[in-house]
Amino acid sequence: MFAAALLATTVLAGGGFALAETGTNGAAPAPLGLAPVVNQTGFADLAAKVRPAVVNIATTEDGGQASEQGMQGFQGQMPNFPPNSPMGQMFRHFFNGQGQGQTRMMPAHALGSGFIIDPSGLIVTNNHVVDHAHEVKVTLDDGQTYTAKVVGRDAKTDVAVLKIDAGKQLPYLAFGDSGKERVGDWVVAVGNPFGLGGTVTAGIVSAHDRDLNNGPYDDYLQIDAPINPGNSGGPLFNQSGQVIGIDTAIYSPNGGSVGIGFAIPSNVATKVVAQLREHGKVERGWLGVAMQPLTPALASAIGHPNAQGVIVDKVMESSPAEKAKLQQGDVITAFNGEAIKGPRDLALDVANAADGSTAKLTILRDGNQSDVDVAIGRQPVQQASLETDDTGTSPVGMSLAPLTHDQQQELGINSSITGAVVAQVTPGSRADQSGVQSGDVIVRVGNEVVTSPAEASAKIHAAERDKKEAVPLLVMRDGATYYLALQLGKA
């Protein structure tokens, strides 16, 4: 009798089964789920359609290490494989024919991926794929290889735009709306992992809005489609063949995919790409406040009903915030009516606002809520340039900006540190080949402390006039200090 009752509560659902208790009011409700998928055909049609617009990218760097996104885990020395091993033959090809166990000398080579967004030959990839390259080669799906020009790069979002001249119209891809992709939706990645071009993998969207603490504008899609070193810069597709992300990073304790990957959402990338293809750089909105998260304890202390929002730590002089009469201690809870949960939300909203546009901030001050209109400004422009020396030749190739309080917070630098921020490095320049990176803070040139872009520029130009082949720079990067030899004379 008991067995019969138990069997009566086992119901079929969508081709499977579920155990549910029969309630006193009759049959149990149906389990959650969709109708079973019939005749699932995989992603072959999608892959065949989009692959002609996905490219392989190979870069060459002088005097530097190959990008870990290119050949992570296989730099410097080829792995040892058994004689005549197919894997040994494959890696011998990647290591330029060198024998097993031999050390690979510079120049270094790295591999990545990209995709065509315009039939004229505009290509999107990651900034870190081409950041230190003095030569970039793009190979199309048909095997044709072209030298690419870097149109523009943005280190803060890790996006770059390249241009090739193929002499013909090229197949290209369209961006989709990453905001419409739901957790659990299918996604397909196509790229060049470990140099294996045209590789297709599939998975799902695992999460939205991931912050990897790489910068102030982190806003990644998390995916479980397998991506590996070399996939960087490749497209992530929805089931309609639209690009809804740029494959960028993996979480990996061993250098390979463990099912946790990250892609720049298309809704972030499209804004950056539009500025890079038009201006070669990205201009972002500026508010001019230093801010900190609103913790539950702090929210309670100031009488705020919850911990959503940011508290203004400092208002910069002559900034849009100062002109709008924002004050230290104000709590910003909304930007143009959209709730601000924390500093990243406000940073993204302000950065995406156009210079000169008016934004409405909702603030809490002394227990009273009010709206304040702020005219968004432009982030401070570069104040010193070392693009060329006094004769107009042998470009140093970097632009410097002041180390502001905002940047000290953004870069995690103590407020007592002075120097000049490297705002931009020209690909292939002397600064690039010397290992200088965008975001580095130059604190010394030679043996002398520098406190501004003008000082750093003057001391570097002085070394050039003294015909020095190189000058040592002490830079801060990721919280640590490094000495770099900035090459000035003939390399």
C-alpha cells in the first residue's frame, strides 16, 4: 500500500521525472522548467556563419616578454615531448622551429584573437594583446595575413581597435545587446587559443557585473565557455551570431581553462570602440570627487536607511562637483534617477556621461534628501608630452598626466607619493620597447624625484640633450616600485 502511494506521487515532467508530494487540495503543481528541447542541432551553423570575420593576431615585441595571454605557461623554453610526438611538432612550429629544451631569445612573440567590425578592415581586440607590440600581424580565416595599424587603445577597459588594408570588402560582425543576455543563456566563443586558430567553444552566461579589481570600470560577463590563453580579444556570440562580449580573462590556478572566464560586455565595448575608431582615444566624463563605500555602520551613523550609495570623501578644486556645491560628507544615492549601490556604479555612470551634459545627483545631506544638477566635465587632459624629442625624431612616445587624488585612489597609491602618471604609450615607441606602461607612475628620473609631468618631461629631455643612450626611471606599478631603463639613443 505504501509503495503504491509512493509511486502515485512520481510524475513525469518534460521527459524526466520529479518527486512531489500530493497536497490535500489535489495534484501537486508542475515543477519549474521549460519544455524539452527537440532536435538540438548544436552550433555548427552559427560557427560556419561567423568564423570568416574572426581573426588571429600575432605580435612581436623587442626586448620584452611574450604576453602571458599569448602563450601562458610556455614562455622561454619549449616543453619536452617524446620524440616524434604530434604535440612536440605543433609546439616546435610555435617556437619558430627551435629544438626541445632550447632557450628562445628575444624578440618575443605573442598570440591573440580579434574580430572584424567594418568591411574596410577595422578590427577589435584586447589592449593587452597589442599593448607592447611594435609589429602586429592579422591572419584572416582564409589564411591571408596582413600588417595591422593600431588605431587606438584604451587600457582602462582593455579594448583596442586595429586597421588592415586587404584591398577588398571583408565580412564583418555586429554587436548585440549584452544587457539582454540572461544568466543561463547559451554563448559561443571563437578564437585562437594556444595558436589553434578557428577554435569554437560553447557554454552559458554564468553571471553579470563581475568586478575583477583591474580598474575603475570593471563590468565583466562571467562565462563557462572554455577560453584559454590566445582567446584574448576574440568575440563572444549569442545564438543570433551577434557579438555580446570580448573574451578577456580567465580564472586559472594552472594556466588553462577551469570553466571561469570573463568577457567585456558589448554594452561597454561599443562606446569605447566608437571613440577609438573616431578619435584614437577615449574621453570620459569627470565629476571631481574622491569617494568611499557606504558601509552599514557608516550608514547607521549618518542616519541613512541602508548601505546603498557612496559618501563623498573629498571635493576637488575647480571641479564640476565643487561648482555644483557638493560637500564632503554628502551621500550620493542616485545618478539621473538610477540607484548608486557603490563607487563602481558612480564611476561607470560618470565616465559614460558626455562632457558638458547635465546630470542629476540625488544626495543625502544632514538627513535631508535633495537633487543637485551637475555639469559633467572632461577628465583632466594630459599636461606633458614626450611624443618627440627636440629634433622631432626618435620619439620617446609617451604622454604624462598629473597624479591627482582621484588617480591615487584609483591606482592604490599612498597620498604622500608624488610623480607623473603615464597616460598613454605609443605602440612601438622607445617608451613602449623599454617596458613603460600606461598607468605607471614615474616618481624618479635618474636620481631626482619628480612631482609633476612638466618636471619628468624636462628631465627626460635634458638626458636626451646630454646624448645619453638611456635614463633610469623609478616607477610605481600595482603597488610596487620598479626601475626601468628608458632608451633614448640608438637601441
